[in-house]
Amino acid sequence: MSSYADAPYQEYLDYVMYEKAHLTPDVQTNNVIILRSMANDMWDIFDFSDHLAVHGHFQFPEITCPPDLVLENTHDTGTQTFIAGNNISSTETISGDANIEYSAGQCIELGSNFTVELGASFYGHIEGCQNP
């Protein structure tokens, strides 16, 4: 909590967050680390900055993924990620404000009917996942 502002304007200024569009952590903590002068006459009086160091800890669930995916849907809204250990084959239509990501370990095959319309976003990369 910032001690430099008076109530009701006191707030947490320094923290680490995750984004809801990605994997949600099972455990999350934020610990503020206050750095102060070690000089005796400044002890507990002077902070080095009005922004404090933060240690964020996030523990995520283990991810398992299928070896292959065949995708044939239409996406017109939202953010979605599809992950396969080996291959993704797709004839999907991505439209509206949809934000779609494909991640495969070996190959992403976009069929002749695969479409990304103006305003939508598509990102594909070879990375896949590591099954435990």
C-alpha cells in the first residue's frame, strides 16, 4: 500500500498480474519488497522510491494436449488457442474480432477453405506442447 497518498487515494501501485486470455494459475502470490537505506539515521524513514519491487509467483497446472487436431469451425469472436503435440489441420473461417492461435509440434496445414477475414487475427507457430 502506498504510504505517499492520503485516504481515500491510497492504492496498491506495484504488482504482477497474469492475463485472462492465457492459462490461469492455480496459485498466485505477490510480495512487495521494500528497499530502504541501511544508514541508522534513515532507518524506517526513507524509501528509495515511491514504487516498490515486487516478487510475483505463479504456479500453473500441467498441460496435456492431443497429438493431432482437425479444426473445421467458424470463430467470429473471442480469443482461443489450439495446441497439438504434432499436427494441426484446419479449414476454419476466422472472422469478426476473433483472435485465434495455433501451436503444433511439427506441422500446421491450412486447407484451401481456411480463411481469415479482415478484422480478425490469426497466429500460427511450430512449438506444440510437452506432455508430462
